[in-house]
Amino acid sequence: MKKLYLSDTDKKLTGLCGGIGEYFEVDSSLIRLAWVIITLLTGIVPGILAYIVAAMVVPKQPEVKKS
């Protein structure tokens, strides 16, 4: 089962859009562009609040333990 995590490698701020891109196997630049457009169309504040909430809710990727 796939799980959504914040990306450690593909991130600009928190790794949220990179993680969404990895989950859906889509380029993270498209996710970022869509998020900006949606944020501008909804009056800026709802999009920013949604980003902050999502960044706090989505867990960080667990570290792989080396033996």
C-alpha cells in the first residue's frame, strides 16, 4: 500500500508538493503550479492555510535503518 509522505529530496519549502508528486507519479512542478493557481483563484488565504495544514498533517518519510 502506498503512503503519502513529505519528500526529503524534492522540496522547496516543506516537501509537500514533492511528496504529492511522488505519490501520484506526477512531476512536482505541475503540482506546485496547480497549487499556486488554485490559491490565487480562491483568494490566497484558503490556499495558504490548506498548505500549512497539509504540511503539518502529512508525516515525514521514515528513515531507513542501515544494518
